[in-house]
Amino acid sequence: MLLYACQAPEKKDDFGSSIVADSENEQALEATLAEAKKEEAERKKTLSSVGFDRMLHDFGSIEADADYTTTFTIKNTGKKPLLIYEVKASCGCTVPTWNKKPIEPGTSDQIEVTFHPGKSQLGEQDKTISVITNTSPGVAVLQLKAFVNPKK
């Protein structure tokens, strides 16, 4: 037993694969790719396009612990209904509200954003709001800026 334990391990140079390409695997892959292409083509049929009145709002010099609200106008510049799936703010101090109904081609709607800087958010502030829609690309980023002063 002692002699067996001291022997050099057998060297293996063969790295075989357990994945074997055969016609069945290739047919399954082709079917999956065909289905993905079909789904992508269907998704593209529902895409719209979007425009905003502006991408940045600067509140200027403001005080902490107060509400500041602005409204961004979003316009459907495409030929299909514009769907706003979600509007996300980068910080809990920024709250967006929007109409959940589709925006018909050629019409506009509003995204209202309220910024409430806390006492710990003094100085230059830069917040973002991601608008997720059925467009390509599917995300537009709006921006808020402000210089926050202590409450008087």
C-alpha cells in the first residue's frame, strides 16, 4: 500500500467532450433559433418611437426638505401605440408619475417628476429617470439637476 501511494499519478492529455453534435441536436438548435427570430420579428411589428420636449431639467438653487416638481412631455412619434412599461428614478427622493394608458401615434402625454431632497443631500445633485417603452432602444434617460442649500 505504501508503494502504491508514492507512485506518480497517471498523466491524462485527452480532454474529451461530452457534447456531441449530431443531426438531432442541430435540428433542435435550428428550431430554437427559428422561434427566436419569429418572436423578434413580431416584437419589431409593435415598436414605436418616442420624443421628449427635453431630456434635462435644472431646478437651479433650491432648499432641502421641500418638494420640487417638473413635467416632461413625451410624444409618440411612431406609427404604433407607445407603451410606457415603467418609469424608474435613480433615488427614492425622486418620484415619477405617469399615465399607464398607451399613447396613440402623434399624441403626447406627461411624466411628472417630484424631487424632494433631504437634509443629507446638500450641494450639487444629479438624478436620473429611466423611461422604459416599446421603442428601440427601449430606455430613455431623463435627468434632473439642482444645487441643494440647507433649509432656512
